[in-house]
Amino acid sequence: MAPVVTRPLEGRRALVTGGGAGIGRAIVLALAAAGARVAVTDLDESAARAVTAEAGAGHVALRLDVTDAAETARVVAAAAEALGGLDAAVANAGISTMARVVDLTEAEWDANMAVNAKGVFLTDQAVVRHFLARSTRGAIVNTASLAAKVGAPLLAHYSASKFAVAGFTQALAREVAPQGIRVNCVCPGFVQTSMQAREVLWEAELRGVTPEAVRAEYVALTPLGRLQTPEDVADVVVFLLGDGARFMTGLAVDVNGGVFMS
């Protein structure tokens, strides 16, 4: 019987955006537990530092605004220098707001697109440039959403940004496959985070129901019968970055408890 690999990312060096809270925090901790050294980046540098400390020795925290091309390139280079290179990246930074399309502002549309779609593009671009310059057969995972598979009422702008992530992931994966670089994305469902807590309140107000009713509906829509945890997503990210997923690229992997089955 083959031995069980308990630290499948031993010796790997990874960058995570939006690593200061929620799904990003869980990804950082899972990568560290799997043996990777991690550059934890976030717009909130203090949050990134707190997660870095939580992950233990050998990691680094950096402030990053993923909507700024020059800053993203600089921080990716700084992360690579601090870790001695990069083998993996997780473009996870994201935001959300909620409104009916008839009430949606141009500013809300632009903000969601800037962070959720452009931020993934800029992060992946900088990381791929690093991989290509060093002939690194690296791996990237982008965070999309259930809303990248099924258009979400009250979240049309967010859905559009996440559909963009899924399409970009597939296109980039085809471009860089000849160089041995893999690119996938994960599509979480109803994940218990501070972002979800805000969304529950917004949705309850917009629909004229209670927050408890909204949460109950989320659970009812989930065949596995519970709200998702950030760790449910993080464990799949670890797998996708590891050798067990060596022949997987261009995929939008559903991690949603069965809400959507493709």
C-alpha cells in the first residue's frame, strides 16, 4: 500500500491574495499545514500579519491592492524574493455588494469587476510571468463562486465578475499548459464568512424576510444539509495545487455541497 502523504505541499512556496480573513485565511492555514511556505497578502496588512502569525514560522505578510497592476507586480516579486521563489498562487481576493439590477450603481459594478475579475487577471499575470521567467511548472487556483455557475438574483454584478473568473481561468489554462503550468478555479457555495454575514442582512432587507429565513433557505438548497465552512474550500485548493491534481487544468471545480451539480 502506498504511504499516505500528510504534507503534500512540502517545500512549495505559495502566494495567497485576500488571505487576511474568511476563505483566504483558511487557505493560508491549510497550505501551511500541507508544508508550504506562504506569502499572505491582503489590502488589510494587519489582518495579513495576524494570519501569518497564526500559520507559524516561515511565512510572510504583505499589503496588496489587487486592482493596482504596478503594486501587484511588485508584491509578487517581493513575495518570490522573500520565499526564494514561487511554485503556486491562489488569487482569492474578492468583494461583494447586493442590489437589484434596476438599482445597481455604476460604482458597484466597477468595484466588483475591479477586485473580483481584474484582480484575478493581474495576480495571475504577474505570477505566470514569474513562472515563465524561471521555467517553473507552477499551479494557480482562482476563487470563483457558485455565482459563476448560476446567475444569482440581487448579485448580478458579482455573478458577472465570477463568470469572468471562470472564463479567464479556462483561457489562461489553455495558454500556459504547454509550459506545464496548471490553472484551475474553485466555486464555493454558501460559505460561513463575514462576507456572507453581511450578505444575509442585505438579502433579508431586500426580500423583506428575516436573516434566519435566509440562512435556512441556504441550508435547504444544499443537499449535504449545512452551511459550508471556509475549510471545505481550502482543502480542495490544497489538492488542486498538489501533485494529485497534476492532470487537472482549466476546471471550475464545484465545492458547494451539491447546490449546483455540473
